[in-house]
Amino acid sequence: MRAVIPVSIALGIIWNVIVVCLMGGTVADAFTLPWLPAGALAGVAGGVFTVWSRRRRDGDESVLYGIATYYLGILVYWGSFVVIERAIMCVEHGGWTGFDLHDHLRLILTFVAYGSVCGVLLIPLCFLSRYALWEIYIRTAA
């Protein structure tokens, strides 16, 4: 697992760049708060889930687990984004603020739906990421 976590973070950051660019942002935007840590956290969640799910099936891939990894990544990504964005807003306002909370929560649902549409293109990339992580895991597990 020692090698899987850093690679998962790197893959999460790459996925973050893809998502930000798909939404009309720039590569530079992807390396700002809250985008960058959200991508890294989603990468870690996806990487840990990949190893867990593949170990559970003795290394065999599963379409269901692959798709579940994609949606887990979306939920962790947008959930992390909202929490980090809320924390930034609260620090800027000197305490808790309910400003835009409803909009942020709706944003998660909106982008889960958006991610479902983009999933036609991104789910195959998810399987490629899962394959790479599994290969790293089995080569470094000894």
C-alpha cells in the first residue's frame, strides 16, 4: 500500500485537472483551493477502494466495482470540495456562515448527474486507473 497511496494521489490530481477542464476551467485552476485537495482525497479513496475490491476478488476485475470506484470518486471529490469551500468561507467571514450552503449541497447532486453523463468517457479511464493501481500494488506487495 505504501506505493499505492502516492500514485492514487497523483491520479486524483490528474482526474482533478480533467474535471476542471471539462467544466470550462484551466489547468491552473485545478491547482488551487479547494480543487487540488479534493482531487487528492478522491484519488486516495479510489485507490484504497480499488485495492480492497480487487483483493476481495483475488485480483480479478469487476465491472460493478469499477463503476462503484468512479462514483465513489465523484462523491468524495464533490463532498471534499464542499467541506473545504465551506471552511474557507467560514475563515474568511470569521465564523460559521450559512451563505451558499444550500447551493453547495445542490452542487454535489448536480455534478453526480453531470459525472454520470461524462461517465461514458470517464469510466473507461477509471478502469485504466484501477489496472495501474493494482499492478503497482501487486509489484510492491512483496
